[in-house]
Amino acid sequence: MRQRFFFLCFLAQAVLIQSLSAQNQCVLCHATMGEDHEAILRAFEGDIHRQAGLSCHSCHGGDPEAADAGSAMDPSAGFRGAPSKKEMPQFCGRCHSDPKYMKSFNPSLPVDQELKYFTSNHGKRLKAGDANVAACADCHVAHSIRPAKDPLSSVHPKNVPQTCGHCHSDPVLMSAYHLPTDQLTKYSESVHGKALLEKGDSAAPACNTCHGNHGAVPPGVENIAHVCGMCHAQNEEYFKASPMAKAWETRKYHICATCHNHHDIRHPTTEVLSGETGVCKKCHSSDTAGFKTGTAMKEKLDQVEESYRETGGAILAAEERGMDVTDAKDLSDAARMGLYQARTAVHSFRVETVTEFADKSLEAAAKAKKAALDAVREFRWRRIGLGISTLLITALIILIYLKIKDLESSKK
Amino acid sequence: MKTLTENLIGWLDERLSIHALIEFSRKKQVPIHRGSVFYYAGGVCVFLFLLQLFSGILLLMYYRVGGESSYESVQYITSKVEFGWLMRSVHSWGANLMIVFVFIHMFSVFFMKAFRKPRELTWVTGFVLLSLCMVFGFSGYLLPWNELAFFATKVGTDIIGQIPIVGHWLLKIVRGGEDVTGATLSRFFGLHVAILPALLFLTMSAHLAFVQIQGMSHENTAPRKIPFFPNFFLRDVMFWLIVLNVTCVLAVFFPWEVGKKADLLSSAPAGIKPEWYFLAMYQFLKVLPAKILLIPGELWGIFIINAAALMWFLVPFWEPHLPERKRDRVLSLVGGSAMIVLIAMTLWGYFS
């Protein structure tokens, strides 16, 4: 059994090398150069470059048809070898920065990665001679590069936090830059991290969504609102029109992070506005108008949430009885929409704006609850109606039975 | 002084000879024996047909056929129309019960050997009625245009496409194109509300006429007989009322769901199966190997199912040719095996 297994492994490897090595001397030689080289050949099978029909010499140059190593890897024949870290952006950029060449493979692929990379902190430091920063192959993993939409790719949204965390969670590596190493842990516990890593929602933001891909930089005080506002546009709009915006600007506060934090952004409940545990008290003492506004908004939102919860319970009760609750669900959806709008309106820091949406939600929730309770009542009526009609039909059956008995006994 | 009813009956009698009809019913005798209880199954089928007709006509008042209106109108019927939920559930449950009783009626006739000469044509029309009922069920299942119905119809009609030579052509006729679309819905609707009721009514009329002309089987061997009217008729009504009660209870406690609207572009949900009365055939086709003697397994399956149905249909014609002393044993064996295979395959299909 074991022998057969090893034989099959050998066969599979032979087939792999055969498929790669059709007229390719690079593969034939490197396949005999130990486990490391074999691993590269195996990994390259799934590489996007291999899928696009490229081979070793497409990146490393040289002559793949030459049988002897000297001719095959002759620099005068165009052999470039393996790039150093410093050479890597130009090495990859030779093709990836060439729009004409890239168009022949994928016209929609951007060609500004190299340009952006040198605007990033990674790129700037590399240019300055720091070989510890990330270059292309650190994130994309040389020889097993897959497109970002491939779940096995190191840059697939679900894998991005681990890929970045590989360096940014390393205290030894980060100590030289005086950077914290808890971002990955904080992110994993955040509302975004849970959505992406636990629920598998690939639309949830990963590191690159806020920091950028090739031009990765930490967003500063001035532009953090734009970063969050890419997804939370309405929140940004409300905030900028709010009375708080000016004070924030004067005090150089991070627009979003001051209340919601950086990487450990928790799911915001109304407790954020609470006088006891909320964030408002950081700046507003209990006798200020700001504190009172926060408390009033919290009370309104709590009322809406409670009403929405009750509606859900009523709908469930009707559904469990097999009743049609389409209308109640439509109204409940409207109530939920109102709740979300009211929550978003908190960023206007105006009680009347929150109240406007909250009242809409309360009205829809009340109608939904009524529709659901009507359905439950209707169900009871149906059962009573059924009971009465069943009794009547049963009485009729008994009467017919007695009539038959009477008919047949009188005949006897 | 004559009462109004007597006057009315007298008026009708002068024109339609009602008394002659009543006298005929009184003279008509129904044999009473061990298997008499199965006689009611036929009557229940007629009752359920009338119930389907009644509830179907009411549903038709609100149902609007079309890819963009069928689902919405069924939703409207169940949620907005007064007693619409009841009519829809009664129609759905009635259809299922009707097929149950048609099967009971058919097997009871088979085991009582009531198909024998001179009742061969009664059996033949009965078989046609069963087939019509199944097509009725299949066509009606699609009409709410929900996800389950859509994919069950897709799977069901796929089988037609497997028939050699004419399969693809037939498939296109049934579906109104290559795929199950709004065109399929329109033709299933036409079939369900116009063609099938007419065919079923005509065949049922012939079936009932044959029963009247030939009388009941076992008439000469039964220990006692009762008049059809009122004795047997009242018993029939009693059974109808019991079935009506059961249908109403099922409709109230297990209302038929509207489900999710059919989405032509979505992938089939897991565990999609046809209605229970097609499950035995579906399971049989499913368990056959991909190829048997280089011919696709499904093709063998279709051939075997059709051959078995044809043998069953022709029972009254081949059975008399069996050796007399073996006839009863062979019939019991054939009927028993058919029943066991059908039940076992249906259960297997249901639980697999």
C-alpha cells in the first residue's frame, strides 16, 4: 500500500515536471537540485504567470533551450537571475508597468503598481536602502502568485490581514520602526474583522481597503474621514455639516477614530452615547448641552430598537403559525431602514434629525406589529372556524349514519 | 294542496322523467361483501374532482398567468383575498388526496379482479384517468411559479428530453422552448385549466357510464345487496363528508407555502425533488447506473417504466390467456409486487 502511494507520488511529480519541461531546460536541471527547487516548480503550477503561458525565462531571462547551464544563464543572452529586494519593484515593473504588454494579457489590470509603491512607506524606505521593508514578493509570494479573487491567493481579501500581519505583528521587525504590533489582534476583534474573517463577507474592509494596496500609507488626520467615508458616505456627510466639525478641525481630532478607534472598531450600540460608558463624556461633562444631546439621541434610538425587536417577535409568532406575513415583513423592512437612518443621523449631532428618522421607523414598526398580530388573531379565528365547521360536518355524518341504520333496520 | 317542492318535482318530472331516474337508482343493487368498503374510493375520487373544480374556479378568478404575475397573484390570493388561503390549500391538498384515492381505487379494482370481462374498458378509462390526474398534478405544481415548482418542473421535463429521436422535439413542445420559462408556464396553465378538465370530464363520464351499464362486479356472488338509492348513496355522502373534513383540517393546520419566487438565473436549491407521486419513477431513474450495455441508464429506465405501465394498462387483455389455475396467484403476485415496489421506491426517494 505504502509502496503504491510513493509510486503514485513519483508518477505525479514526473508528470508535473514533464508538463513544465516541454522544451524547457530550466525545469529539467532545477528539478534535480533538491527539495527547495522542486517546491518552487510545484508552486509555479498554480501561479497566474504559468496560467498565462509564461515560464521561468519570462522573468529571469536566459535561454531555456540551451542544454548547458553556462549558455542557458549567460548574462549576455539576457539572463537576469533572481532580483535582490532593492531590484524587485523594477524587476516586476518591467512587465507590470508596461501598458502595452499588460494589455495583451488583461486590459483591465492597472499598470501603476510600481509608481504607487514608491509613494508608499515601504517603497520610500526601500529606496533609502532599507531591505527589511516589504517589496512585491513579500506580499505576493514569488512563484505562487495568484489573482486576488482566488481564495488561495495571499492577497485575497480574507488572507490580506494575515499577509500584512506576517510582518506587522512581528515585534522584532517592527521595533526598528517604533510601530505597534497589535493591529491584527485588534482588527480580528473589530466589526470589520469579524465580518471578513468570521462571516466570510469579502465586501468587509481588510487592511488594504483603508491603507491602500501598493501605495500603502497610514491615513492621516486630514484624510481619515475620506477613508471611512468611502463606505460610510452618509456618516461623513452628516458629520461635516454638524456643529462638531469645526471643533474637531481646530483640535486636530481624528474625525472617526476619536469615537470609534482605529483598528479595534466595535459594532456601535447606543451605549456609545451613554452617559455612563459612552464616548461623549470624554469631552462633555454631564451638565453640558452636548451631553444632553447624546442622552436624548440614545433614548430615541433605544425606543426604536425596542420597537423593532418587538415587531420581529410578533412576525415570528405569526410565521410559526404558518400565516402569510409578507406585508408585515415589508413594513418591518421599512422600520429597519428607519432605524439605520436614525443611527446614521447620530453623526449630525442633532436630536431633531435623529427623531425624524426614528419616528418614521416607529410608525412602520407599529404598523408591522399590528399586521403580524392581526395575522395571529386571524389564525385563531381560522381554528375556531375550522372547529365549528368540523363539528357541523361531523354532526351531519352522524345523522347520515343514523339514517342508514334506520333505513336498514326498518327493512329487516 | 300540493307543496311547492312537489309542484316543482312534478314540473321537472313531466319534462325530464325524474321519477324514472329515482326508480332506476332504487332498483340498482350494490353488492355488500368483505371488500365493499373499497367501492367508496371511486366515489371519493368523483367528490374530490368536484372539489377541485369548485376551488379551481374560485382560484381562477384571481390567478393571473405570467412570469411576472403568477407568483404575485398566488401571494395575493393567500394574503389578501377573503378565504383565498383556504381555497388554495384545499385545492393543493385536494389534488394530493385525489391521487391517493385514485391509487386506492385502482389497486382495489385490481385485487378484486373487477377489470375482467366485460369491464375491460372501465379499467382502460380508469388508467387514462390516473394518467390525466398525474399530468394535472404536474402542470398545476408549476403554476405558483415558485422556486421549488420551477426546479421540479425543470428536472421532470428533462426526463422527456432523454427519449431517443423525438425527445428533444417533445421537450421543446412541452417547455415552449429550450428552457422552463414564462412560455412553459402559459402552456401548463392552458393544459391545466382547459384541456385537462375537458379530457378528464369526458373520460370520467365514459368511466361512470360503463359502471352503470355493466353494474358492479361480484353482483352474483355477494352474500347480500343494498339499493344504490338511498342506502349506498348515503354511505357515499358520508365518506365524502369525512374526506371534506380531513381536507379542511389539513388546509388549516398545514397550509401550502407560497415559497420564494422562481429565479430563472439562480442555481437549484439542494434536495430538489418532484411531487411524491412521481418520486418512485424519479428514484428509479436516479439509482440506475450511467450506462447499461453502452446505452444510457436513464433510457433503460424510461423504457422499463413505460413497458411496466403498458403491461398494467393491458392487464384485462393478457390475464385471460394465463392458465386458469394460476391466474389468481399470478395477479396477486403482480399486484402485490407493484404496490410494494411503488411504496418502497417512493419512501426511498423521500428519505434519500
